[in-house]
Amino acid sequence: MTDDFTFVTGATGFVGSHVVRLLRARGDRVRVLVRFSSGSANIEGLDCETVTGDLRDAASLLRCVQGCRCVYHVAADYRLWARNPQEIYESNVAGTRNLLSACCEAGVGKVIYTSTVGTIGMSPDGVPTDEDTPVSLDDMIGHYKRSKFMAEQVAMEFAHSGLPVVIVNPTTPVGAGDIKPTPTGKIILDFLRGRLPAYVDTGLNIVAVEDVAEGHILAEMHGEVGERYILGGENLSLQEILEILARICGSRLPSFPMPWIAALGVAYINQFFMGTILRREPSIPLEGVMMARHKMYVSSDKARRKLGYSPRPAEEALRAAVEYFRRGRKAAIASEGISKVRAGAA
């Protein structure tokens, strides 16, 4: 193998597919890790070398990174509920250790590790925080955030041991390619479907997924080993986000504010019946409601200063997300109509 490949995990996902697009546009030869269960719609036509494997399979990863000058580790098990939470730790913590160990053995020149804003310390009064805000594992709510905090510590360990790892912490990306969708994408989708009757007084940092991907490339080019960079956009209350969506859609805000404690009670009941009794994913994720107690506002000033990061307005990002989900709904309706016609003909 030649030594000029760029390897990307999570390439078929939301952020990872946008990273791949930028790398291909730059002219990189890209190799991507794809699980057996992953769809490839997000990277169709991008001319990548595909290897099938799993982060939990340590033996297969050395073969994947051999001949790679740079690795983007974007993959993560992003769930706010799981029947078996241990699976989240196996992918996010053990999987990160497996991959970084393979990078060490293969002599990879640079690793960009995708963490999350969830590992950043938050302020109870809504004042934006940054990479230097004190935080500990005990501050992490839920298995996903705990696993990503632990994985970030693994990345730091490797950086301190000599592997050139740079860490990026995306906030709340929105836009095209949110195929699952993410929890924030689901809020947008529920808004479009008129299924969002209430909201809590919380806040998020909204950023275009394209800008998050660009931040990854900038981190490879200008990031310092062992440093973290928040890749965010605008701090907005959930009410402000819904008002922007209403303006984009030409509609009125269909929801009403709900006290956080009331939302928490509803989430506990939903978790008990759907998660505990039915063993199905709750429609109202308890961890998500618990996180919503405080506005998750952060500053991307460090990335702006050090990387040259410059995100677009949040409304532009939300508009792209609305257009993406509208296209998806139209395609689904069209497909359903074709199926009914075929069934009638049969």
C-alpha cells in the first residue's frame, strides 16, 4: 500500500460523510471504514476505497490504517438510550483505543478525533463556556456522554504518549445528510410534521454540518497536538430555534413552553413503560431531558483564532436542514404512491 491515503471512520454518517466530501474535493485518496450494517447513501459517487470492519475488532484495524498519512476518527455510537449500554462503551471507548493503537503501530502522521460538546463543562446560568471550563466524569449525564468523555481521555493519553492527535468538539450540527436522524434533526422533523406540541426552556449551539466538517480539515492543517477545539455556531434558546423554523416554513409556532420538571416527569414515565417494560427506544429520551436542564451554550473563539474557523449563520444551517427533510418526505410520499399503484395493479 502507498502511504498517501486518508482514512475516515464514520464516513457513512452525518458528519463523517461531509468530511469525506471535503477530503475528496481537496484531492485526497480516501479510505473509509464501513460496518456490515451501514448504508452507503451519504457517500455514493465519492470514489472512496471501502474496507468493511468494526472498531471493536482490534485485529482488523491495523490493516485499515496501513499506508495512511492521516486518520479522521469520526465514528461514534450516538444513542441516548440502549437496551445494553455496554455496547456504547465498547464502540466509543474500547473502539477508540483499538484504532489509536493501530495508528501508533502503523506510524500514522496525524489523527483528528471527533469528540462532542457534551464533554465540555457547562454553566448553570447559561454563560457560554469553552475548552478550559473545569469538568469531570461525574458531570456527564448518561452513557453516551460518559463514554465520549472517557474516549476523549484515551485520545489525550495517546497524544501525551507521542501520537499526534488533535481533538475537535462539534456542538449541534444540522443540515443535509442527517439520515438517522440525530436528536436535533428529530426536533426539526417533528416540527415539520406538527408533532412538537411542547418544548422546554433550554438552549443549544447550532452549527451547519458543512462548517463542522470544514473545522475538521482546519484542525488537521493547523491544530496543535493534544488540544481541543469547539466547532460551534450560534447559541440559541430552543424557543428561538423553533421561531426560526416557523419563519422558514411560513408558519406559526405550534408549541407551548413546558416546565422542565414536568418534562422530566413525562420522560421518566415514558422511559419506564417503553424502555423498561416494552424494551423499546423511548419516544422521549430521559437523558435528553436531563441534559436540557441548563442551556448548553459554548464559545468557538479558540477555533476561530487558532484554526481560522468561520461558521455561517444558524438560520442558514436550519434552512438547509428543513430543505433536506422536506425532500426526504416528498421522496417517501412518492415511493409510497408508487408502491400503492403497483399493489393495485397486482
